[in-house]
Amino acid sequence: MKRIDDITCCRALFAGWVFAYHLNLQARYAPSFGFLGRLVERGALGVDGFFILSGMVLAYAHPDPKLTLGDARRFWVKRLVRIYPVHLAMISALLLMVGSAYLLHQHPRDPGRFSLGELISQIALVHAWGASDRWSWNYPSWSISAEWAGYLAFPLLWTWLRGGGRLVVTVTLALALAGALAARYLAAADNLSLTYDGGLLRFFPDFIAGMVVVPLLRLWPSRILGRAVALAGVGLMAVGTAAENEMTIIAGLWGLLAGLMAAARQGRGAVLGRVPGFVWLGEISYSFYMSFALVETIQAGIWRSADADPAASPLLYVFTTTVAMLVIATLTWALVERPALRAFAATARRRADRLPYAARM
């Protein structure tokens, strides 16, 4: 699959948006930035951007899927290799840190966050499936748990959607929109966060809407320019931010990603990808996103021990947290994420090389 640099850069944008949101929860700097501050306060929606992007990229990477059990199994193994090593590394780091604290007779303020039951559900990647009732351990990984559910369903979903015509694509997109609206209605009615509780209700409409982009592009009139759609998506995000309407922002995210994908298929060059370092930030974005719980937990201990409030020194808090995140994310990407992917690719190549001989046996 040919990499689309602008889509890779969107990973960095979404990770940075979520990060800015979490920083603001502690440093409370957003009110000082006017409209941009309001955008920061909606940064949790960067996760929705990831979900849409994930469905779209998987559909793009599998233009002619097969539904055999062997093909599905290979797909699941590949996706697990993509997400699990970093997830396990972060849980291991947190486990080492919490275990060391107990040995030093220092107990966490919320022991339930680090319970054995929560640890098991995170290791099993089911903590966003209704198996958890709180933020725990590597809490950003609730989205990875939801993604894993999507990966398990993808072969069947994509085989059905890929073979459908205009009616199937249109109805699926409408159902995805209705599902996203229903999820937010239920969240308001039942006080759900749509993360560890109700995470799948939030995930699947976004994920399926992303998948729809690829077959939709087959029906896309050539006169509709992808970049224009991407700009319209940015405009919708701005309108949604001003109106404090999450669904409008999510629609804008979908438009941005669909437009960038269409522009790439129309032979347009990268725009975001021309910014130096942006593609690299996109490449390490998963490790960056998954590092936050570890860094925030360390930061919380440091600032509490100094009897200091991040909101009283927001610049210092933002700077030190950002530097720590970039360092840990880079190390995790270089020492865990990339080696795991390379090892899997090498194993797949060796198996492919053996297939002709095995077929003759």
C-alpha cells in the first residue's frame, strides 16, 4: 500500500489535539486562547478522527478482501502486532512504577485504578467492551480496545461493503451517521463517557463511516476536487467548534479525511506532508498517544511532591510534559513499535518465500 503523507500527518494532528486537551485538564490554559482554546476543549474528538482514519486506511489497504478464515487470521495477527507491543510496553512500565511505589510504601491516591481485574481486562484488550468501570492503568488504550473489536469485525464488514453498490454505500453512511447521533444521545441520557463505558457505541459509527470513504470514491464525480472537500471539512470543524456541536466537528473530520484521500487518488501532491518533520510525527503518533498515561502519572507525582499546581505554571507544565512525551514516544517507536513491525514483515516474507516449495510438496 502506498503511503499517503497527508493522511499520516493527520495522525500527528489528531494525537496532538488529544494531547492538548489532556494538558488543559491539568494546566487550564485554554480560556486564554479564545477560539483556539475552544478547539482545545474539544480535543477529545481527535480520537474520533483516529477511528474514522482507521476504517478508511484499512479499506484502502485491502481493495480486494477475501473472507477465508486463513486470510482473516493473518489480518488479525498483523493488526495485533501493530497495536499490542506498544500497549504491553506501557502497561509494563506502569506496573513497574506502581510496584516500586508499593515496595517503598507509597500508595496511589486511587488504588482501584491499578487493580488486578483492571490489569487483566487491559491485557486482554476488552476494557472498552463493558469490562471496566473506570479510567485505569494505561487509560488512553480504551480506544485501542475499541479498535481491536473493529479489527475483529473488519473482514466481514468490508467484504459486505466492498461488494455493495451505490445503495449499500449510501445507506451504510446514513446508518453510521445515525449511530453516531444515537451514541451521543445515549451518553447524555445515561451519563456515559463513551470511552471505557460505551466506547464501542462511539467507535463503530466512526470506523464504518471511514470504511465507506473508499467505495464512495468510486462513485465520486471527477469534477469534485478532493482538496475542496478537505477545506470544507476544516470549515465544518470551525463551525462546530464555534457552535459547540460535536457532530458538526465529526462531520468535518470525515470531510477532511475523505477529501485528502480523494486528492491523493486524483494525483494531487501532499500539502501537510511538505512541512518538515510532520510525516515523522505522524509515524510516531501511536507511541506518542499511548505514552500519555505514563507521563501524566509521573508528572502528577512530581508536582504533588513539590506541592505545586500545574494551573499556576501552565507553560512549565506544558513544556516539561511535551518534552517527556516526545522522548518516551521516540524511544518506544524506535525500540518497540518499529522493531515489532519489522520482525513481523520479515516473518511474513520468509513464509511467502516458502509457499511455492510447500505447494509442491
